[in-house]
Amino acid sequence: MILYHGTSARALPSILRQGIRPRKAGRKGNWPGIISSYGNVYLSQTFALWYCLQFDEGALIKIDASGLDFSCWHPDEDFIFKIAKRSGDKITNKEAKQIASNRPDLAMLSLDHHGTIAYKGCIPKEAIIDHVLTPDPTKIIMGGYDPVVGLGAHKFLGDRYRRAHEELFEEKEHGNKIAS
């Protein structure tokens, strides 16, 4: 199973040496307004490129998730929050985090319906297959890739977004200057 992680290019040297380490307790997340728990690394089939584009220089990391410990998978808190909201339940961000951490059985549902999943712990460097620096965000947005992370975007545009991830690695393989 191939998954992606979007991050800052600044973090890449450390990631290539140590793997992808989760945010520690007490440190603010990178994404204001987006729920995330410390101790988790977030992976995606669909939206990793969006996360890269939040930085001046982003890095898209390709991961072979087949060898990772399945017991560490959890649903993304955003998935829990959005499913509850869709069904009319009112839950807080804190409750969504608590449900996600206690319901690993919903992990694959999160991946299938939201395109994202949380991994409790470090993604070892051995699981990293490749990486690519992302091009200027304007080029990607003008190319039609400006997703809203969510259930509908995953359902209706997920194939297009997944293809954008693959195209960046293909461009790198063919020596295109926008990727390195």
C-alpha cells in the first residue's frame, strides 16, 4: 500500500535520517483550524500534496505502508469530526480526537472515505520509498489542483488528486526541473 506525507522541505533532511516523527506533546500543529493529535503521523492517498502547498517549499514523501504495524493505524480525527457532523451529531475537536484514538477499527474506513489515516508513532526511514520537492504552488493551483480536504473532495476528485501525486514522481524520474 502506497501512501504519501506532505511536509516542509526544511524537514526533509531529518526525515531521511530518522523517519517521519510525530509531533510531540505541547507543540502546536502546523495547520491552524485542522484537528491533529500529537503522537500521530498523518498519511494520505489523496491530500498530501495539499499539505505540501501550505509551505513556501514543500516535500512530498512516498511511503510503502505495507510493512508498518497495523495496530498503530487510527482514523484521522477530521474524518471522525466530519462523519459526526454529517449525521447531525455535535462533537468537539477534543471528542473527535478521543474517538479516533479509541477506534482503530475505523482506520481503513477513514482511508477509504476521507483519503487520510493517522499512524501512532514514527514512520521508519526504511518505509520511505522516495521524495520530491513540490513546485511553486501557483503552478499546481493553476493546473487545477486546489482541493478542499474532505469527504466530498475525496469521493469526487480523489482519483485526480492521487494522479497528481504520481505525476510529480514521474516528472522527477524523467528529469523535469520542477521536481528534485
